[in-house]
Amino acid sequence: MPRKLPFRVVHVSGQDDGYKAKELNTHSPLTRGWQAAKFCLYPQDLIVQLDGRSRLRKIQILSHQFLVATKIEFLVGDVPEDMSLSVDNARYTKLGYVSLSDNEKTAFKSRELKSVHVDAIGQYLKILVHKNHINKHNVYNQVGVIAVNIIGDIITRPSDLNDDYYSDPDRARKLEYMDDDENQPRPDYISPLDDLAFDMYQDPEIASIIRKLEKKKQEAVIQERFDYAKKLKTAILDLQKVGEKLGKYEVEKRQAVENEDYDKAKLKKVQMEEYRLQIYHDLNLGDLLETTGSRHPQHVDLEPVRDPTPSRLSHLSPRTPPRTPPPRTPYDERPLPAMKNKGDTTQREQISSPRSRTPYDERQLPVNNYTKRYVKPTQIAKHFIPPPVTEEEEQVVETGGGGITGEPEPMSEKDLREASAAVDVFGEPLVSKAYSKTWSYREDALLAVYKQMSEMSTSVPKEEVKSALKGAVYLCKRAIRDKVYAVFKAGLHLLKMLLTEYCSKHRLGKSDIVHTVELVMPELFNKSADTAARNRDDAKNFLKDMANFPEVRPTNVVPHECLKPIKMTLAPRPAQSRVEIIEMLYKSLGVKGNTGLTIDNIMNFCVVALGHTSGEVRDVSERIIRTLYKENPGERQTIKDHLPQDDERTRKNTMYRQLFEYFDKVDGKPSKSDMKRQKVEEESRKQEEIEALQNQLQQLRSMAAGKQPVDENVLKTESKKPSKKVLNKSKPKPKDDDDASVYNMDHICIFCEEQNPSFTEDGLDLHYWKHCPMLKRCTNCKQVVEIASYTDHLLTECEAKGNYARCPQCTEAIPKSEYAQHIADKSCKASEPDKNHCPLCHQNIYAGEDGWKKHLMGKDGCKQNPRRLLALNKQPAQGQSKGRPGVKGGVGRGRKR
């Protein structure tokens, strides 16, 4: 069975003072490692000598955190039988090399552990360390190796080279820890206790005790003393945490000595001794090790077994044993096997094609695809001994059709490392339920944590309170990710209690609350995009409620995290859920006060969301912007400033056109599309009126020429459009032929009754447009209307009729922008019911049409009518009848310039 091989460094090309190569001979938390000399030449070489000729199975090397080499080569050396054992007589065979990362991703705070599986025979191992990665911390261009570990079998007799076991394919496929035929651990199994990571962070004394207990456990399993084996298993798990904690204390003590803080060093020493004695007493190591004798003195031969693995690591699949190695002479000529590691299973692929071979010097060792990283010993987290398992946790639970026992399946080594914060507080039995494959166990674990956290006394030290919160939050995150709805709801229930009751009860600061919320927010975001509708709704509602928690709301951490702009590559469902969460937060919190939501940060978020490829995301964003614009009148210009400029080019985009039209509608202004539609309708209506008026004039001319009889209905006909009045001339029948000229309507203006030979159809249009004193051009729509009906035109017919209101005193049309001041001044002249009121000079005049003519055309008439003087300067037309009927106030021909 491969085991950890002792070795010593016998040669080194160079070393730095204080970091000599002899540091590599031992493994402990205080190991300083080897460092090359400053500004040395590369490659640097190290040669280690094993206690005897051995078969190497695995090589591990732990690199320095910032003194990192680019490449490390391995060579195995052996001495011919006819020569004396000496490093100078060794003949080396190159195995290959491994490449190391520059460690920038970890900010040079983690160490890289490389594990290499090999199959070589020799007594020396030569390590060539090539030039370093350049970084700001490595100012002297050095390289460093913290530790080296070699695992293999010492060859004591020729039969050790026999590979009959590995040549059996049935045995090679077995993944069990024990060999079924021989009732012994498998010969190819490598114990995790021999791994470099175990010794580097464990107290040496505790590590020795763990190995003894592991050996005792294997003896108990063989003797079928399962209760005793279970106690040993629990003790080993507890001691592993104790060893890491004592290793941390040892490092702190050495740092205190280096800083000449001897009081602190003494305190750490006393603390270590007391803690060690307390653990030995609590675990009752005397009975566990059976120092007084075993109740079962049956002899068990465990000679071939050395430090088997703990049962909690037995799920790791051992490396498939290699086949019989070829002779040493042709070893250099064959390519190295390629090793692939995925998860915990290692597969071996033999490269046999000549085309796949690489040059001898460029062969790369079969390195595991995964790279283990361990922080420095000073950064090891604080551990606590888990509470003992209660009877309630050990009882058997019967489930329908399942036959599942009350004790869940054990946790893997990876799970134990991930959940170390929770295991330290709640113990492994409880946390293992949270990791169980049975959903009811997971739910029960969360309920148990809820009960423990809610019943925790306020006298507990602050550090333990924070540690408990950290462990509980980790379980909450795992529960939120759970696919079972009951477990998910239990996780939300626990998280709500932590934020609303636990933090306030133990008076935790805002920093602890903010950190807790920041840890769970990503999980809640992911859950809000779940395929199940109830999961999505519950996650979004919990985010909204969490933002309103009394302890969380003052921090504004929830709006801050939610308002981080989404990426354009984000999937539609997560993006839509994020935008919907913002909408819910706005409805719940608003933008007034210290809510964490402002017009600016919401608009920044929504403008980015408007560019998302998903239509649902854009629709929700547009809905938020519309709500903001409608409910915040004072911030409307700020909202527009975040959007593109409102011009024709922008409005070609349908989304922005609809958005700006909504803004116009809220502001009370007609949208551009409505204005365009009204303009088209107005043009069509005006054209119809012009055609109707021309038809009437043509009929009047025909009647005046005697071509057809006079039709009173023609003179009284109104236009098709109700908003425009047409000429209405009341003409009594003539009593004799001398008055027939009255009906000759050619060359006569029907408003001012001026007769002029130039008044043809086009001449009349020009007269109406510029000279008739009874008409006026509207200042808004530029249409020619009668002055007598100008007020009614502004209030009912003009395009700008919405901008005018009638004054109750003077009855004139007043612009709404001046209406309030006009009413307040009361300076207008009141209209009289039996008189007309002029909209130009604002005076009351005689009633009837004659009154209008006298005022608008007379010598002493309206001073504000510029066309009056032009009419007075003209010679009165000849042949005008004194009894000619007047115009009753209809609107004249509408014409725009």
C-alpha cells in the first residue's frame, strides 16, 4: 500500500538565509520552506534522498504564494548495483514537468499545491525549478517551495516489484476501500492522512494521535466492534478541527515571538496547553486508545496497513493502479501516460500512437486537472468542537416506502470544507441533515437551526454570535438554491428571523446586516428567475419585504444591489425578474426620503434595460419610466435628460416614439402624431368648405344672370362641416324689373358690398384676403374670418381653441396664460346684452349688422381695424343698392397663405 516516504535533502544549488533546504525535511504549520538565493541563475536544482530504493506513486509540491516558478521538472535517480550509494553515482531519468500559475487571480494570497501521479523506481528525486513569474512582490527574482511530499512503496525484497495485483482487471475496477478477498485495505489506496495538506495545517501531536485512532478504527472494523469504530470516527473528525486550530495558535505564537511580543506569546502558549488538555479530557483519549487494555484482545495483523483513511474520506476513488512497469532501459523511450482527473475518479489513458509523442525535453507530467489551493496558516478560520449527537438525532425515522434511517448519509470531504462555518457552530450531525438527499431531513435541519438561533441567549459573546450568524446564513443560501419548495420556504423563514429578530436581539452592527444581505442577494436573484412561477414570485416578494425590514431599510443595501445595471448578455428571464423587482421596490419605497431609490439611479438602470434584446424586459422598463413621469411632475425634465433627444430621428424608433407621445399626453399637449392627423383632417375639411363656397357662388352668379330661377335654399345652405358657417344672404323677391340689378351678384363683395369690375373669382379671393374691412386673418390658424364672429372662432373653431377661454365680463376670448391675470385685474369693459362687442377695440357698439358696418367701415369707426382706412380711401362703388341685405355674421372663406 503506498505510504508517505521519509526523505532528506542532500543537495541544493542555492538557498536564501532563513529559508534553507532542510526546511523541506519536515511538514508542520511552522514550516518556512526553501527559497532560492537573490538574483540567482536558473534552473535551481534540489536533490532528495529516500530511505531506500522505492517505487514512487505520487509527488506533491506546495509552491510559495508569490515566489512562483514558471515550471518545475522531476527526475528520478537510481544507482547501479555495482556502484556505491552516492548522489554522485546516481543516474537520472526525466519524468516530465508541471507548469505553475502566476497566482495573480488570488492576489498572491494562496499557495498552489500540485499533485502528480507517477510510476518510477529509484532512490533519488531531482527537482529542477525554473525561472520565476514576475510580480511586484518578488523584487529579487526568487523562487520558493514550501513543502515536498513523496508517496510510494519501499522495495525491501524482489517480490515487491511483482504487479500481479494490478494485472487483475476485476480488482482494478473495484473502488471499495477494503479488499474483499483479503479483508485488508487495498494495496493501491493512498490515505488522505498521507496527503501534504493534512500535515501542513495540523498540529504534529494531534496528527500523530489521529493516525493512531485511525489504526484503531480499522482494527475495530475488522473485529466488528462497530460502536467503538463509530466513537473513533467522531473523535477523529473532532481532532482534525482541533489540530487546525492548534496549528493556527502555533503560527500566532511564532509571529508574536518574532515581533518580540512575549506577553502575547506566553498567552498563546497557555491557551494552547489548556485547550489541548481540555480536548483530551473531553474526548477521553485513554479509553479511545485503550491504553489500559482492549476488551477484545484478538490479534489483528495490520502490518501491511499504514494509516488508513478515515471513513468520511472513503468515498474518494483511489487512483487506478498502473500496470507492470517496463524495464529501466527502455523507460526513457516511451511517452508518459496521460492522467485525467474529473471529480474524485482518476482515469489513465495510455498514449501509444507514435504521432502523439512529444519531444523528450517537452514531456509534461500527468497533473490533476484540478488545483488545490490553501490559504496561509495565519488565515485558517477559527474552529469549534461540534456538540455531541443527541439521542433524538440518532433515532430511526421511518418514511413511506423508503426505509430511510434517522441518521443521514455522511458528508464528503469537499462538503465538510465548504460547510466548515456551519459545522463549527451547529455540529456535523445537524449540518449533514442539511446536506442530505432526503428533502425532509433538509427541512428539519433548517427548523432546528431556526430554533437554536431564536433561543440563543443574549449573554453569548459577540464573536460567537457572529460565527453563528455566518453558519446560519450559509445554510440559508443553500436552502434558497434548493429545488424543493418546502426547503426553499424554510430557508426564507430562517433568513427573515435572522434579519428581523436575531440581529436586533444581539445588537449587531449595520456592517453585519449589510454583509448578510449581500451574501443572499445573488441566490435570491437566481431564484427569482426560476422556471417555477411560485418560486419566482416568492423570491421577488421576499426581496421587496426584505427592503422594508426595520433593520435593513436604513442601510439601503437592497435597492443598491438591485439597481446595478444588467448586462446585455443576461438571459431574458433573469433580466425580466430584475426589472420587475425594481418596479416592485419603487411602488413599495418610492423616491422621496432616504429610500435608496432616486430618479437618477432608476433611470440609469431602466435606460440600460431599454437596450436589452428581450421585448418583455423593454416593456417593463418602459412601464417604469411612464410611471415615474406621471407620478413625479417636478422631475419630468430630469427623466427626459436621461433619454435621447426628442427629434424626428429618435421618433423613428417605435419604442421612443410611443414613450414621447405618452409624455406629451401627460403634459396636456397633443402628440405629434395627433397633430399630424388633425392637420390632415383640417386640410380636408377646409378643402370641402372651399368647394362648397365656390359652388354657392357659381349658383349665385347663374341666378343673377337669369340663367336659372332664384332658389332661396341655395342662399341659406350651410357648409358640410358644422364648425364653419357659410354665407347666408336673405334676399327678398324684387317687386319690379328695375330692382333686378339687385340680384346681379357679379363683381360685388358679399361682406362689405363693395362693387368692383376686378372682382372676378380670383379678385374676390385677393380682396377677402387683404382688403375687406369686415374680415380678419386669425393669428393662430391664419384663416380669414369675419370680425363679428372672431371670438366664437377662437373658442370653437380654431386649431388653438384649447388655449383660449371666454371672459364672463367682456365675453372675449382670452389666452389661458393671461386669463387669471385678466380676471384679477377686472379692467376689461363689460359687454352689454343689447349691443355688439368689438374684439379689436374692445368697445360696445350698436347692435345688428348695420352697427358692425358702421363701426368697421365708418369714418369714426374702429381704430384697431387697419383695413378701415383703405376702404375709406376708395371711391364708393356705383350702382350699389341702398336696400341690399347684409351679412348675418357667417364665417367667410377659409384660406391659408
